[in-house]
Amino acid sequence: MKILITGSNGMLGHDLIEVFHEDNVLINTTSKTLDITNRDDVINFIGKEKPDVVINSAAYTNVDDCETNQEMAYAVNGDGVKNLALACKETDSVLVHISTDYVFKGDKDTPRLENDELGPMSIYGKSKLKGEEAILSILDKYFIIRTAWLYGCNGGNFPKTMLELAKEHDTLTVVYDEVGSPTYTLDLAKAISELIKTDNYGIYHVTNSDSCSWFEFAKLIFELADVDVEVTPVTAKEFARPAPRPSYSVLDNRKWVENGFEPLRSYKDAIKDYIDILNGGI
Ligand SMILES: NC(=O)c1ccc[n+]([C@@H]2O[C@H](COP(=O)([O-])OP(=O)(O)OC[C@H]3O[C@@H](n4cnc5c(N)ncnc54)[C@H](OP(=O)(O)O)[C@@H]3O)[C@@H](O)[C@H]2O)c1
């Protein structure tokens, strides 16, 4: 297949290349080679390349900065996605778009299904929802994949931040009243490679299995990395950040399984592999 990847310098983009490069013709684009906010460029570029599939892993992902740079958040996460959808419509390409658990309000304590009520709390979540809405209004051939709490080898993320902080502090405070499913970008990229072999288009929730709080996740990271640091639980309110976050944003992967795919492994197994790679690789 001919596959165009946007955001290929990013954390997920990196692992998409890793998973897809052997069996496919890849066109890897970055914000420099294809700025998704420029409609003419997007339509011309995709019109010229005519990929079978476009995977959009480009986004403005700094959740707190989105609160202050709202225009940029909507330009990239909303209009940028609309541009890709319009281009895919013209070339009849399948659009795979990555969305987020932050489109939910997260005030319920049961895992969310694809068609549950939405209610983003932050500008990031609202802008990502705009992107979803654009796709739904323009395309029939799309996969919208909502995922959560990503970490991978290429980029900053929670496990790396924890391990860095532990080098300088004996005690760390970590939020215990936000619960989600940490997801390894390599596992997600492999899941996407399975999904695009089908034409079961639609919205899917795809995360590693099982869930935890940030506090529990931090404790597990330190245990696996054999790092001795005291972790103190705090509330999200005590650990104030510019953007509000859902307190419970576990995504139910039932539709994924009902469509014949294997559940992704537990986040506990995935983080173990990741820590092993970090220990051997950096
Ligand atoms: N990180 C998470 O915890 C998380 C959770 C749920 C969902 N998601 C979603 O998963 C996807 C991948 O996330 P990630 O963490 O891998 O993101 P990331 O590492 O921040 O990478 C995003 C990439 O988007 C590119 N980009 C930004 N603005 C662009 C523009 N105008 N045109 C083209 N490219 C642009 C950047 O490219 P350059 O480097 O070339 O500037 C960056 O490399 C995103 O859609 C995100 O919303 C992430």
C-alpha cells in the first residue's frame, strides 16, 4: 500500500514508520514538508501522491499550551484535519485519524464507548473534537482512533518525565484521582496496521488493556526501572495545571474486539518492555 504519514517526526509517527516501512511505500511528512493547516498545500500534495491511506498523527498536542494558543489548537487539530479529509475525498484515500480520550468529560466511572456522550473539558479536547466532526461530515472511508496516555521512544512523555525527575528528587508528588489506560505507541501502531487491512470504517477506541491512576503508573515505572524514590499521591486540584483533565477517561475497547481484533496487551506488560528498551537504549 502507498501510505502517507503526517506528523512523522512525532512520538506515534516514529513508531508508525517502524511498523509500516517494510511492507508499504511510505511518504513521511513533517510540519516543514506538509503543514496540514495550509489547505492548498494539503490538497495539492495528496492530489499528486494519491496515497491509498493517509495516517494523520500530526496534532498540536501540548494540552496546557492549547489553553493559551487556542487559535493554533483549532487550526491544527480542527481545520488541519478538515483539510486532510477534503484532500482524501478528492483522491478516494482512506483517512486514519488519531483522536483522544479528552473528547469525553470523564465524570463517569465506567469505560467509555465510541458513541457515548462527548463533552471535552479543555481547548485541546474541543479542538480534537472539531477534527473528528470534520471527518464525519466529509468522508465515508475513515478510521477515527481514540486513544489515551501515549508514551513511546521518540518524544517526551510521562514515564520519561518521571525517570528524569527522580534523578533530582527523593520525593515526587503524582496525581491519583485521574484514571486512564497508558498506551505504548508501538502497540498502537501495530493495531493501526491491522485495522487498515479491513474496510470496517468508523470510530474505534484503542488503548492498552487495564487502567490505573497516574500515581499507580508512576509507582510501577519506578518499580520496573528499579529506582528508589518516594511517590506521594496528590489530587488533581492540588497539582494545578492550566487545562482541566477528565478524572476518569478509560476507553472501552469492546468494538475493537467485536470486529475480530485481539485486545491490546495490558499496560503493565507494555510499560515493562518500554522500560527495558529505555534501560538498554538511553
Ligand atoms: N500524547 C498523548 O498522550 C496522546 C493521547 C491521546 C491521543 N493523542 C493523539 O495521538 C496523536 C499522536 O500524538 P503524539 O503524542 O505522537 O504527538 P507528537 O509527538 O506531539 O507529534 C505530533 C507531530 O505533529 C506535527 N505537527 C504539529 N503541527 C503540525 C502542522 N501544522 N502540520 C503538520 N504537522 C504538524 C509535529 O511535527 P514537527 O515535529 O514536524 O513540527 C509533531 O511531530 C495526536 O493526534 C494526538 O492528539 C496523543
